[in-house]
Amino acid sequence: MIPEPDGLERGGKPTLIGYTKEELCTLFEGWGMKPYVGRIVYGWLYGKGMIDFDEMTNVSKDLRGRLSENYSVGRPEVVKDLCSCDGTRKWLFRLACGSTVETVYIPEEDRGTLCVSSQVGCTLNCSFCHTGTQRLKRNLTAAEIVVQVMAARDMLGCWERRDGRFLTNIVLMGMGEPLYNVKHVFGAVKLMTDGTGLGFSKRKVTLSTSGVVPMIGEVGRELDVKLAVSLHSARNEVRNELVPLNKKYPVEELIEACRNYPGLSNAKRITWEYVMIKGVNDSEEDAHALVRVIRGIPSKINLIPYNSWSGSAYERSDEAAIDRFAKILLRAGYASPVRRPRGEDIMAACGQLNSDVSQQVVMSA
Ligand code: SF4
């Protein structure tokens, strides 16, 4: 089965990126070759990060020529490559169709995390999120999602050093709601976690949703990766404002779906993302409400001091309020690290992504 056109074509040629191992085997069988050729090409593509078919020294010259004539392994154009003073990097990629997406790399001492986008824009209009102001243009294909990881490995020069601290973790937490693009997100995650290809451990891949309840169980059953939920309030009246999807899938239904997430244990906890917004969701009462609703669920809570953007109606909570909130969670037995904002100076922090070039001009003015 040939993947759909994916916006990565170079010089009119479709890309091989996005093909599964089975699809490559089928392609080469169709060319009268043994299926194992598909496995060899797959290893070069996702295991070694080949950017030119001539790198494949263990396949025939004829095949390399035929592949070059018909396919590409091109990466998207890098429109911007911004480096924050804290080491965070943000790339703005332009796809062949002209749409742009953002991808963020967050280095830490013992690991490197890549925050990957799944849509161009978003339909969900979470009121604290800059991406939510960018109208949804379209879903990204599996190829366009996975190529963000491959392009990051190119730019970090870490194809050979995957066990080091360079690029160890993936979070699907960039632009878009992954569970509104299930087919392609699932395809991309399967490519990321295939041990003979990109090779990320399932424990190092996290899918973040704002609460598309009917699909939550499927994530655990099909992908078996970690789940993060953009909760931001345990109270429906507040969450309705912050995450309007809550009107469709209220807190009780969301929590129930998470409680039943396959494979939950103390080693595989749900991560609750909680943006701390002054006077909106940061009171002691809010903290107690959070503790009440997640009781009994193996959980970790990420407290994220709100990151502002031009035109936003909200302000970051005071440190004292964040501290009070965190202490209540800690007393209730929940690890609740306060996430130091990363990449704020390049608008790469949580909730700040927006690949709309016209809006980027306004921001930097
Ligand atoms: S928080 Fe996520 S789901 Fe909500 S608007 Fe932003 S990108 Fe979309």
C-alpha cells in the first residue's frame, strides 16, 4: 500500500519517508525483488538517516539509480532555526505544499526531548494557547510528523549517538491535537518506536491530548506509549473556558477514560499538564479539586507557569501561589515538578507555538 501524498516531495518525486517496512517490502516485490531489500532500505532510511540513495553501499547500483529516479528522501525546508539562551531550539519547517510547522528541541542534562507537531494550526481554541489562534489548515501526514524527528537528528548530528543525551524523548505536544489526526499520528508513532528503525523506546514517547475521550483507550492499546493530558483545571466551569473541548467531554468522563488507560502503573503514570494562570486556576481550592479527581490514578502533575504571548488575556501565577499549589499536591502524595519555562525568548515554550508567519512578524515587532 502506497502512502498518501505527504507534502515532502522534492522535484516532483514522492518521498519514501513515511513508508513502513511492510510497504517497502511490497514496493520492491512489485519491482521483482526479494522482500528483504525492503528491510535493508528501511534500515538505511530510519536507522541511519540516509539523505542520498547512493549512501546504500550494500544495495545494487541499479536499484539506487531506480530509487533516485522515482523517489526522494528529502527533509522539509528549514525556514527558521532559533536558539534560546537556555539551549532550547525551535525550527520552523516549510512543507512542499507551503504550510509551515514548528518543532522544538529541549536539551537537559541527561536527555533531549523533541516536541513534535501533528497539525498545521488547531481547531480547539484553548484560550491560553497561541496555536489555538491559528486556524487549522490541515492534518500532517505520518511522513510529515516523523520527518520532524529525522530532521532534528540531522541538525543535532545524532544519528549515531541515539543512546546519548542528544535526542532521547519525543512528546507529541506541539501544534495541534494528535487525537484529531489519529490515522497519521498512530502511523508516525509506530515508525518512531520500531526497534529496527528510529528505535525510540515506547517509554520515551508521550502523546498529549486535550481530552479526546473516545480515543484515549486506543492510544494505550495500539501504541502503548505514555499519555499526557492537558488538564489545566479539575473544575468544569474553569476548564470549559480554558479548554473548550471540555464542553463535549467533561472532566468526569476524561478522568474515567484515563483511569482505564491500559497498562497504568507506578512506572507508567498519566502526566497531567497544568498551566498555572493567575487568578484563574491557581487557588488552594483548585489544588484540592485536582487531588480529589485524580485520586487512585497513578499520576504525575506538571505545573507549568503560564507563558504569555502577544494578545493573550492571561498572566502567569505568582511564585507564592505556585508554591502553595505544589505543596498541596505533594502532601497528597503526588510528584508535581514546577516546569521551568524553556525557550521563552524564542516563543518556543509550552503554549507559545504558532507557525503562522504573519503572526510571527507581529510578535517580533
Ligand atoms: S493546547 Fe493543544 S489542543 Fe489546545 S489549542 Fe493549543 S495546540 Fe490546540
